[in-house]
Amino acid sequence: MTLVGLTRVVSQNIWRNATSLSISAVGIAAGIALFSLFLALVEQVRNVVEGDIVPIDEVEVVPLSSDLQRMASSIFGEDSFGLSDDDVETIRRIPGVVEVLPRMNLSFSAVSFGGKALVGSEIRVELIADGIPPEQVRDELADPALPFDDLRPRQSNRICRFDTDCLWGEYCEIRYGGPPVSQLADADPLSVPRFRACALPVPALLSRYLLEFYNTIFAPGHGYVQLNEGLLRAAEKELQFNTRLGDSFMGPEAPRWRQRNLRMQFIGVSEKSMDLGVTFPIQYVRDWNREYAGAKDGARYSSVSVRAASKEDISDVIRQVRAAGFDIKSRIAEQVSSMVEVIGIILLLIALIVITIAGFNITHTFLMLVLERRREIGLFRAIGATRANIRNVFLLEAGFIGLLAGVLGLLLAYVSSLVFDTMLITLVPQFPYKPDTFFDFQPWIAATAIGFAVLFTIVGAFVPALRAARLDPVRALQ
Amino acid sequence: MALIEVEKLTKTYRLGNLVTPVLDEVSFRIEEGEFCSIVGPSGSGKTTLLNLLGGLDREYEGSLRIAGQEMRRLSDRQISLLRSRTIGFIFQSFHLLEHLTCQENVMLPFFFAGRPTEEARQRAVTLLEKVGVAEKRRVRPTYISGGQKQRVAIARALILQPKLLLCDEPTGNLDRETGAQIVELFRELNRDLGVTVLVVTHDERMSRTAPRVLRLWDRKIEDTRTDPSRLVEDLARASSVPPATAGAGGAG
Ligand SMILES: Nc1ncnc2c1ncn2[C@@H]1O[C@H](COP(=O)(O)OP(=O)(O)O)[C@@H](O)[C@H]1O
Ligand SMILES: [Mg+2]
């Protein structure tokens, strides 16, 4: 059968039964609209979650935390809990791993305060921090006010009494000599030498997550200024915070006389910074942990951030990391993203149910059409149409309807997405990571939607088409 | 080799317990180019016989060969091909598609035969002219008379140049004058194109215009050949118009 002829017959058939066909096509279109709307929604949520909240190609590897191990380390008084350089090397060699970033948590308490010059009033927070090797973020930071590095070798260490005694950029810091705080419980405060020397501020990194959290929750609530990366780069002194090591809002940890102030300065935003805290060059954290927590082994890391070659590799990497005897720290964002996926799947199921019902509707409509066109089918057989010809006429007709329904459904989805966006943007208050649009219509979504529409319509029309093809021509012509 | 070879053809309808014997071991042959009418009372199996000859019904006993091919043995594809190339059907109720124009109706068999549309268009125009409804080309069948509809249907049956026309009471829905004109058209096609024509009719007078008559009676067939000299006379009696002008007008 010629394609021209087939197309002509089919298009005239559609034209003839336009009303009943368009009614059943609307069902498919509605299902497809839901389908593509949900896909676009899930796609966009994934963009936000994976792109901004947490890069899902990254996981955090921690030591296997068994109670036995913890017990052993407490009995033998040995702080061996953590990951060694060898462990880091083992993880680095796992196939699919492209980058490993050892992290060391601040293992004693500290308090930070400041920010008055920047946001208008003093912020006081418990300091949550960790340290990472500075060379691993160096490329990422564009022109920071201070290099992200251990700056102590570069500072003048001049004995001072006030900040003004120091070189530009330095401040006057209190220091202690003698044994670490943890071994000084009963020591005479006066026997510990104490002096002041000029030092450079400790460079600190902020996570994008924290910045966003500050901008959407914290700053509006307190009437503070909104921050952005540009501002972080431009402001220098304003971004210096005082940090009191050994202090805590929950009660001091170190003897008050051994607590000391130092200054940190935010120099930028980094993906490698910890989500809810600040990140320093690891050398500082190592030394402070020795000083205040008495950590014996400075080469043990609390965790290792592992980046896989791609998102698809991550589950493989996780499996191998676990096999190598380490554990994975589950992250909120990971849970968020899997929750989004579950919701997305549920919504897709709803869409599929709608499309399936619409498919049955198509079946019904086409059965009616076959009945209606019985004599015509008989005639087609009499003038030389094969069974396959008859079947193809109906299937092609269904395909056309599916195509129309798919396009209609996509249009419907797009229009509804605009309506939803306007509603959500005007009616729903600002929340962290609230995007400009909640839908991301990727080309693959459009292709899938149209494909599904055509597929479901053809599948729906299949039984009627077969029935038409099998009609006994003699009966059909009566 | 005859165009139609029927030997001991037996046809029985079985519907559950209901058994209806229609044809009982009938045999006949029809050569290419013959004009033959099939007569018999209502319910005698004329339509059944035509359906068997056209391969629309392939449940029979005995032997039935069209152009040398045993119908029962052909696949759906082969039989469709045979119908497409060799057989043209004409029905009492025309079976024109009301949503297509007359010309498109005529072109329809071409689509299923997988042949070029342009050729179909040219042939449709020629044939519509030949059957005398050229001016209705772009009109839908709803708006033309019964006689014109049957002419369009004839053009449709002829477009793939069949060897055999199977006509089931083609004049049954037409008034006598129009019917006579249609019959005259068949004679003309038989004479000019050499196409074999089998016309079913229950009208005895109509059947007498044919040189050969197959009479269905009591599940048997009686084969009679009419004396050609009586033909013109009968034709004149069958239609109320003089033989000289019959079929020339076209419009029914
Ligand atoms: N599909 C069928 N099933 C059962 N019986 C049928 C069928 N078609 C026709 N018949 C019976 O076969 C006989 C012949 O029918 P038909 O060939 O239509 O006769 P005609 O065309 O000569 O009037 C009738 O008795 C009719 O009731
Ligand atoms: Mg009949």
C-alpha cells in the first residue's frame, strides 16, 4: 500500500470521526500533560538538589563505626579512631574515584562572634568547623582576599600589645607556651607563659548551602544584610570574626584562662567546605586539636570526601568503599534527593494510570469505529486490501491521534507549568533554594512524552485494529 | 485454461446446529471475455456463489479455480493480490465511501495495490469519463443519483484493469430504465475491454439479454446459452427505451 494513499485514507478517517477521536485523544493528552509535568518537576528538583544543595557525585567516607572499636580506643586510651593517610590512599585507588579530600573535624568547642560591620549587629555562634588540605581548593577560589593556606609561616610574629602594632592585615594575638590545655587541668595559671604576637587571620571558607541558609532564613529573620559571593570577595575586614577557642555556649570546655581569641576571615565560598560550618586549612585544625583536645595522632582524618567520575558511578564507588572496610555518612541532601525520586515515581505512576485509562478509552473508541466502518472494511477487502493493510490503516490512525495528543499534552503541560510557577512564586514564601521555575522541560522529556502518547494510543488501538483485520469480509459487506 | 473452473463445488453454511446447504456439487467453466448472468430466486445462493468466486468466502468443498489458482490454498496476501489484480466487485448497494469524492473512491484500489497516485488520478479521470460521470469527479457520492453511484462503483472496479467483474444485483436498487442503462454499460465494457462479466440478477427479463445464463435452482446450476439472434429483441423488451439510444445518456 502506498504511503500517500494510506495517509490520505487515514487523514480522511480522522477528519470524519474528529469528534469521537478528539474526545479520546484529550484523555491521552491529559495523561501526557501530567506525565511530562512530573518529569519536568522531578528534573528541576534534581537540578536544584544535585546541583546546588549537594553534588550527588560526592559522598563522605567515614571510619566503620562499631561500638567495639570505640570501646577499645577508650580502654587503651588511644585515639586511633579515624582515617589514616594509608586509608586515604586506599580510597583514592578505588576505580571511579576521581578526587579524595581528607577532612579533619574541629574536636573541641569554640565560639565565633562578629560581623557587626557587615550585617549591622553582632552574630554569635558556636563554631562548627573542619579542616581540609588547602592545595585542593586553591584552583577553585578566584582571587581571594587572603590565600587559603596555612598563613602562619608568612606572618611576622612580632611581639605586640595592640592590633595597631602589627603590619597591615595582621592582628595582635594571645599565645601560650608550655604543655597543651588537656594536660593542664590543675596547673597554676601563672606558671604558663603567655604573650601576644602579630598574626595573620585564619582563612575560612563558607559553603554555598550555609550562605543560602543565612540569606533565606537567618538574615530576613534578624533583618541582616544579604550576602553574596561578590560581597564576600569585596569585603575584607568586615568579614573577620573573632573566634574563642575552648569556649562554648554550652559551658566552657577549656579552663577559662587558657581560652584564647584568634581571628578568622571568610575568603570565599567553596563546594568543598562543610555544609553547616566553616572550613579552615587543615594545618590549623590539626594544631588546635592537639592544643585543646590532646589528639595524639595528627594524621588521622575524621572523614574523606570522595568524588566519583559521574553520578552514575557513585553507587559503584559506595559499594567498593564499603567493601574496603569504610562507612558512608548519609547526608540530608541524599535523603532529600531519594525522597524526591520516590515522590516523582509515585506521581509518574499516577500519570501512567491516567494514560492507561485513556488507552482503554482509545480501545473503546476504536472498537466503536471498527463497528461503524464494518462495511467499509469489507469493501477494502473486496478491492484488494490485505488484513495487514486494514490493521495498518487503524494503527496509523491511532499513531496520528497519539501524535496529536502528545503535542497537545505537552502544550497543556507547558501552560500549566507557567501557571504553577506564577502561583508558587507569588503565593509561597521564600525558602532555601527556591528556584525561579519549578519545571525543567528537557528535550528528552518532550520526546518521551510524545513517544508514550503514540505508544499508548497504538497499543490501545491494537486489539480493535486486529479485530478489524480479522473481520469476515462476507459478513462485513452484508 | 478457463478463467473460472468450478468442479463439484459444494457450499454448506453451518451456524451451530443450523445447517444450510446452498450449493451441491455444481460444476461450470467460464472462459475469459464471456458475459454471463446468474439468475435464481431469492435465497438460492447467488451471493454465496459470487463470494466464493471472489475469494471473500473460502470455506467450500470441491474445487474452485480462478485464473488457474485453487482459492482455498491461497494465503490472505495472495488472495488479496488476486482480488486486486484480477477481480472487480460491484454491489447492489454501491458501497461508496461517502466521505471521499467520486474520484477518490475510484482511486481507492490503487492505494491498496501500492501503485503511484498520479497514475491512479489519470486512470480515474479516464474511467469516469468512460462510464459517463466525468462531471461528478469532485462531488461526494451523497449528492449523486443511484445510477451515477453505480457508474462510479463500476469505474472503481475497473481501475486496476481486472479480468473479471463480479456484479451482485447491480441494478437492484435502480429503476428499470437506469438499470437497463447499467446493463448496457456492462455489455459495452465486455465488448470494448474484453472483461469477463458475471452479473447476478433475479430479474428474468434482464438475464435474457445475456448470451449465457447460469440458473441457480435447488442447489444446482443449470447452464444455458442463449441464441445470439434473440438478443437484440430481448434487450429491447427488457428496457423500455429503444436499443439504439440505450446507455448513451449516462445519467440515471
Ligand atoms: N453467512 C451466512 N450464514 C448462514 N447462512 C447464510 C449466510 N449467508 C447466506 N446464508 C443462507 O444461504 C442461503 C443463500 O443466501 P444468498 O446467497 O444470500 O442468496 P441470494 O443471494 O440468492 O438471495 C440463504 O438461505 C441464506 O439464508
Ligand atoms: Mg443476494
